[in-house]
Amino acid sequence: MKIKFINYKTLALLLMVISCQEQIEISLPQINRKPVVNCWLNANGSYIFHLSFPTSANSDSIQVIGSAKVLILSDNKVDTLFHTKNGFYCNSSFSPSQGKPYKLEVKIDNYNNLYSIDSIPQTKINISAIEFRKNYKIDEEGDEYSEIRVSITDIHEGNDYFGISVQSKNGENGFYSHQITSYSPEIMNELGIETYPNILVFKDDLFENTSTKLKIRFYDDKASYVKIYSFSFDAYKYIKSWIIHDYTKEYDFWEVYEPMPLFSNIENGYGIFAGYSSQLFEVYPDSTITF
């Protein structure tokens, strides 16, 4: 990260200003208490559904909702999800699939019903090669980084939305995602900021019906897998807003901005009800895998 300097006269003036400040009371608007849905439908037939109330930024606890009636409707069929524990709902007979529209309806006592509609995209991105260059170069600040290069081709008409993450093994069965960044225009065009989330998003408008190569930078010499996601439009908007929200919520003395609110597609509530699919590719140091 670049370090910015301030001259001593300016710093002294700032110290004088903040040392002679008057205490004032600010009246903040009360947050509208609406339920929060967190539901992701996976093309492999799995899903996760969680229901809670909003919490403050400095709270370590989550107030979950365990008494709701949760319905998912598709093809004239209604699946009811039942509360298991800690705000999670499940039904072993419900298995989402690609291409179908799913409608969510949640009923909670003393609250308006929650509604949302989304589907799992059928689009798959065509991956022709993945390169992993361990300890590839030194950046402008003198730090060594590795690079993943993914050669992709857009083979689907219309707008498509994707994501990418770099993962490593954590023990025998666990995985963790690296913090990554990219200077590829397909990704910089989306975010416009230099940030290091554990997932990046992009869409195909800059390489529609053609090929491109994404370059992903991360500051580690280990990587086991590259994961490519295909998102619905709402899933893409939520992940993108989460990346920018996470970047802007931290106070920076040198930059003044307000945190970006998270996108939501939940009527009468907050959160997300969205579909996605993913492909996992194993990678090896200083090698290129072709498909």
C-alpha cells in the first residue's frame, strides 16, 4: 500500500483544530428493523439459508430467527424449509437446479412477508488454460507476489457475470481463500479501486464472443486451486457491493467517503436470495494447465 506524507505545518494546524473542538450531539436516524435473509442456491443441488435480524457493527452477537415459515416455490411445487439451529433452515427433499426461477416467501409474526425471485445461471465460462507463477515478480513497494493467469473465452450470447478466487488447502479437508487483486481491465472496470478481497467479480462486456486473459495477483507462494463462479445478476451485484462496502467501511485519514450500502433483492427485508455455479481447477507452481 502506498504511504502518503503530510508536511509538519499542516499536521500542526490539524492538531490545533482537533484539540480545540466542541462536543456536540448528533441525532442519528434509527435503523429500520427488518429481517435479513442469506440464501445461496448452488447448481450442484445444495443451498444455504439463514435468517436473522440486523446487528450493529460493534456487536459480536447475531439475533437469529427460528420461528419463521420459509417457502420456496418453483414449477407449481412448494418446498418448506424447517429451522434446524442458529437461524439455519433446511429441507433434505429440496434440491435446486439450473435454469428454473425460484420464488422465496418468508412469513414472520408481526412483520411483513419477505419475497424474492432468482435462478441459478446456466452459463459456463470456457477456460482454455491456467498458469500459476510462484513468486513471480516484485511490486513497486518491494513485495514479492505470485500470479495466476486464466485464459477464458466467452461462448454465450448476452450478459454474463462471473467471479474468481484462489484457494489453498488447510489441513486434510479444509480450504482457505487468498486475498487477491487484479489490474486486468475486466476486473478494474468493475471495481475501480485497488482492494484485496478473497473473491473478485467481472462480466463479459469487454470480451463478448472473444477471448481474454485475467491476471490475478496474491502475496503468497502457495495455491492449490482456482475457483471460477458463474453468478446470477443479483448474485453478482451483491458480491460486488460487498467488496466495495468492505473497502469503504474502514476509516482512512487520507480519503473521505461513505460506506457503500449492500445490495439487497429481498422485498420488505435485507439480504440476498441468489443462484450460482462454480468450477474448481487444481493448479501447480510454475506450470500451465491447458483444457
